[in-house]
Amino acid sequence: MDHILVYLQWLWFEVKEWTNHTLMWGTYRPNLYFGVRPRLPHSLLTSLAWFGVTDFEQWQNIRHACSMDDKIKGYGYHVHDGRSFGEQTIRDTSNNVLITTDFIKPADGEGWSARISGRPIDKSRDADISLVYLIGLDAEEGGELYLADSAAESSSQDHSPPLIGEAIQFHGHTPDLGEFTLTVEGDPTNQAATLSAGRTLPGGVDPDRVVVVGVQVPDHQLWQGKEVIDQLLLRQVQSRVDPQGRTAYLPPYLLRLPQLQAPDANSYLLQYTLRAPFTLRVRFAPRESETPPPLAPLATEQETQIKALTTQFTRRFTRTFHLDTKQFTEAQIKIGQDALSNLLGGIGYFYGNQMVTDDHRGRPWDVPEQMNDGDSDDDDDDDDRDADDENEDDNNASHEFRAPKTNEYRLTPPSALFSSTPSRSFFPRGFLWDEGFLQLLVGAWDTDLSLEIIQHWTNAIDADGWVAREQILGPEARSKVPPEFQVQNTAFANPPTLLFPIMAFVKRLAIYHSTPPPFPPVLSARPLQGWGGSGVVPAAVAEVWASAMPREYNRFVTDAALGPELLEHIFPALQRQFEWSVNLNPGARRLPSPSASYRAAYRWRGRTLNHTLTSGLDDYPRATPHRGELHVDLMSWMGYMSRSLMTISDMLGRSEDQLEYQTVHEHILANLDTLHWNPNRQMYCDVTVVEDDNDDAGVDPRDIMTTDNDESPSVLVCHRGYLSLFPLALGLLPPSSPKLGALLNMIHDPRQLWSPYGVRSLAKSDPNYDTGENYWRGAVWLNLNYLVLAGLHTYYRDPPGPYRAQANVIYEALRTNVVNNVLKQYRKTGFFWEQYSAKTGAGLRAHPFTGWTSLVLLIMAEKYD
């Protein structure tokens, strides 16, 4: 056995080293239109900014960080493989320029290059643009960045700055990167923005030359590139405009940065004022000697690489998703490629501390109750009543959260997170609720990349099993978050969606290794038992899977020892998360049904009168917050979580764990029907407690649950919508259950949830439909439509049962509606959207939103695991 352990250790180390090396650099600043950085906390940061120079007002609209306020008419990646290549277009109609950015990296991860090009959108009009390429070095751990000798001399006051077609070279070093060279060069065909006829230039301004600025910026402010440009431009404008607002300069020359060279500069800005078309090229290369060998001409090299990498991406996409076999047109397949590329282009690396609080004041219903084995202790009962009386005013007077004050949080130690992001413009950070959905698509494309992200998230699960709902790491991330949402509460979390991609990986692993020849001997130490012990997958199925999984992106699947080793590595964190969920989200001490198990009832913490942010369904209507609540969606999530951990335990040969999770799962399934099914309304519902002075007094008698004691009665709180569908979507109902038939009827009823664009979040018949904030109160969301489709496809289309035909009809119609509308709105607007109107199909709210809306590709491909 010793040689097996040594082999496993070597293999694990070798793959981790390879992963770190090949994923070192990337477009990991997704909040910017184009930003490149390594996966290192303190290192080199580069980015692009630009603004128009056709009038004096345009410098106030600098494009740098992605923003819906910029009114860009479509931007995003059309090709991005997540590792070595990404090409995006940015359609800036206000400045009449179409900008294309390319990021190119060799397969071995050694260095990278970028190409930034632009052309007029309307060729009948000039497009004069000021491009600023920003280069900064966070040298907190040591390092230096400086202009090479020739460039430094050219940018000094005694020499002319470099021409717009010349190369500018920087040298630098850090402890992690070692010695490096970064070169920025303009294409020889570039033309400066020109003067109107008859105008002359004031002295000192040469439009054919680059402005090179070197300034000292505090390390923790290096990300504020736009602010630095603003300050420098303001200084120039003030010096070149007289008190009456007159100037001899035209906009292209007034809006030029000052030639500055601070001796201790750690941030450089290269300004090119050009007329489109134009091209800039950037190359980063390790410098192993003082006289590195000459490199191939960058323009020729990039053209060859871009062509080859684009072809490679297209072929791999076809082999992975097989959309050509699904009757999609070439244009529709291209939108599928855009969905994948934008998701991969939204992956980022974040580093910093988090603002955390343990303060639950202002929410008395969140104070945890001590649960025992159901013993009835009179002293305990008195204590409970006293506590309820003490908090009565709070429970009924103010149900909105009191945000922690500035002295009520602590800063965690700095940490790193490698994560996808839901929206580059509006949500450019990691969200626990979103990440599990996003990794379903990332994992279908690149298993190893997805598992690297998942490991970052499982590493974020603390010793108690808590992980922050939002990963707001450092000042740059906090700059995009309103103050009231910056502090994360250690009692609040989100649904365990990370198990979605983990279980997809488990299935992929089982299928790949279920065919002859037998497993390598090293795997005999940890036998792989197939999909949840359910038997061997047919060889033909496994062969198809294997052919679509290039080894260089799927080492944790193809190398038989690695998959189980990774599961062993992350399993303790998943167990802690489960225990945290059980302990922090238990239901009431006394459950409303004597046949219910006290251990299998749950309620969300972190509620307010109008929001349950922890559930992910924000403003979905619920009862007034109360300690006696039970939430059907959380019950369903706990059922999915226990089943998943049961399956992983079985695969890893952990029989005791497997039996424990199986027991919990059985209790949950029993209580799901006992506590949450309303036979009068034929739907699953939340549960709450009605008191004489409670807002829910006078409820419909059909919703009152029977009780064996004299306490305040429990009632079912029913709002037809996504909340009712979780047992179906997560596969918790047997195919023969009459409850399944009731839910299918609800889904397919146009008076309830059915729309031509997808399943509504809330039924049209509900009095809360399309009211208030109207976030989860009617609109169509792709993540829940995906879950419903996945539930129908995986659990109810094929197994024999009385509702099989109905499930097939609904699945086919819903898939068609969702895909057609998302593709239609993308063609119309150039964006994927956060949600879609159930009335018109129009995209709503945040855009581009290539988080879970990118799941449309998996729906097109019918890949639900």
C-alpha cells in the first residue's frame, strides 16, 4: 500500500502544479472591459481604458470598469476557452468604435500576449479615440517595475516620447513571477486623431507620439485606474483652459495626459490618441537572462495563434455539445458559443479580507433555539415563553434588517478566491447561490478548471461549516456593493448548489471508469462503485463520454486515482457544511404534526418582512417572519444535500457515513409530505405559526394544520410558484406519486406558471404577482427553469409511471420556449439577461448576465448532469 500512497501523492502534486502553471494568467479581472492578471495576491495588473475625443465632454465618460451606465450596445466574448484564448467585441456606439480584444496564452502557460484593435462602426464618420493602457505592480511582497532604458530616455523631458507605431518596453520582477518583460507596441499603420483643416497645434503637443505617464499609487488603490486618469486629465484641462473657459486646443489634444515620470513609479499609463482603425499589441514574457533571445514578430505570431485557437475552440465546442445534431442553425449554435465564452470570460481571481458579523440583533426570530431529542421539559417551556414574550414587540413591530454599524463587523484574514461571476457589470464577484449553477456548464467544458474553482469554494468553508453568501474580498470588490450588503453574517448562507457540479463530476467519473479494461491497480485501494452503486453503465455510453473529454482538461476523470482523491479532499468540508445547515437552520422545537421527525424540519435564517435573501428567492412572498416557520425549499435542499452526501459516501466506501445520510434523507422525504403538502390546494407550501395578534390571523381554514396541543395553530402558507416546485426539480418525488401529477398540472397551466417564455416564478393567480420589488414575483429565471427541465429529463421522462407522457410533453414545450426566447432576446439586444418578462419575453434587469442564463447552452444540448 505504501507505493500506492506515494503514487497518489506524486500524481496529486504533479496535477496541481500543472494546473497552477497553466491557469496562472488570464482575463481574471472580469469587472473590467479588459483586464489581465495572474492568480497571485500581489502582482502585476494590466487593463484597458478609453474615451472619445470628438468633443470636450467625452472624457467624463471613460470606459474602464464594466457598467450598464456606459450604454454599450453589446459587449462580450465570442470565443473563450477558459485557459489560453479569449476574443471579445465591445460595440461602443457613442464613440462610433467597435473594439476587439484578444488574450492569447501558450499551452504551457509561459507568458501571454494581447491584441486590442478598433474600427469605425459607421464608416462614414470618423472614430477618434484615446486609448489608455494601464500597467501596475502591487509590490507589497517586494518587486519592481520600470521602463527599459530606451523607453525611459524617450519619455524623459530631454527626448521625444515614443511614436504611436513604436514599441515601449518595461522590465520588472516579483518574488512569484521572477524577472519579466512587458512590451506594448502600436501597429505601424496606426494614425493619430487629426486636426480640422486650418487649425494649428499649441507647442509641446505631438499627436503622433504616445504619452507615457509613471506615477506612484498606493498598492491597495492600484485597481482605481479610471480615478487616476480622471485626476490627471482634470489637471491638464485646468492648466489649458482660461478662466472664461476658452482654450486653443481641440479635444484630442486638450484631453492628453501630462508627461510625468515619478522616480518611484509603480503604475504606468500609456495614452494613444488614434483614429480608427487601430491596433495595439502587448506581450508579457518571463526574462531568464539579461539578453533574452529575439521573439518572432508579434503581429505575425498573433495572427497565426488566433486563427488556430479559434478553429480549435469551434471543433472542441462541436465535439462537446453536439448542437449540430439537435437541429440548431449555425446562427443559433454561435449564440451557444457566446454563452459559454462569456461565462468563461467572467471567471476572476479575487483577494482580500471580508467584512463579517456575528450580530443577529434586530432579528429576534433568528436567535437559535436549543433543540433536544423532543423531551418535554417544563422549565425549558417557560424559558421559551419568556423569550417569546420579551421579543414580542420586535417580532410584530419591525421586520426589516438593521444593517450592522461600522463597529459591528470584523475583518477576516485575507484570502483568495478563484470563481465565476454572474454579471461583469453588476455582480462581478463570487456568489454561493449562483456558483453551483455556473460550474455545471464550466464542468461540462473543462472538468479540471471547474474543480479548481470548486476547491477554492470548499476551502472557503470554515471550521464550523459556514461559507459567506457573497465573496466580497477587498476594496475593489466592495466598491461594487451597496454598504448595507457588504457585511456577511455568520448565521446566514445560501442553498448548497455547489453539490450540482460535484455530483455531475461524480457521475462523469463513474461513467468513464465503468468499462473494460479494469481499473489500474492503484485504484484498487479505493474502489469505484459506479453511479451511486447503481450498476455498470453500458460501454457504448461510456465510450461517447470518453471521446468528448480531452485528457488535458479532464485529468481528474481520466486518471483513475485522481477523482476519488479529490472527493476525499473536499468531502470533510461538505460534511461540515451539512452539519452547519442542520444546526443553524432547525425548525421549531414542536413540529405541527405528531408523526413528523423533529430532526428533519428547517427554516431560513436572515429573513425580513419582505425578503429571504438566504433562500436566493429574495422577495418571493412568504409569511411574516416567526420562529415557528418551516420552509419547503430549504427542506428540499436538505433532501438533495443528504442524498448527494449519501452517494459520495457510497462511492468512497464510507459505509457509516452512507448509512447516516441515508437515514437523514429518509426522514426528510417523510417530513416533506407530512409537513409541507397541502392536500386541499394540491401543492407544497411553507409553514408558519398563527397567533392572535399575528399578521396572518384569519387564514383560510384549508391551510390550517391539525394540532394535538393548545398552542397557537400552524398553517400552510401557499404561494404557487418556484417554491412549490423544488421537490420535483430536485427529484425528491417518486415517478408514481400523485403529487407529481399535481405539480405538472400547475406548471402547464397558463393561469398559473406557464408562459410562452418559460415557467413564471410566481403564479398569475397569486395576489402578489407582479407587485412590490417584483424580483421573484413573476419573471422567468433561467436557473429555476433549468432545474425544472433537469428534474423532468432526469427523473420523470423515462422511468415508468402514470405521468411519464405528461412529463415528456411539458419538457419538450418548455425547452423550446426557453431556448427560443433567450436566443431571440440575444439577437435583439446583444445581451444575455438576468431574468425575462413572463408577459413579453423581454430581457430584464442586469446585463450582460452570463451567469446562470448561460445554462441555455446546456438546455440546448440537453446536458443535465
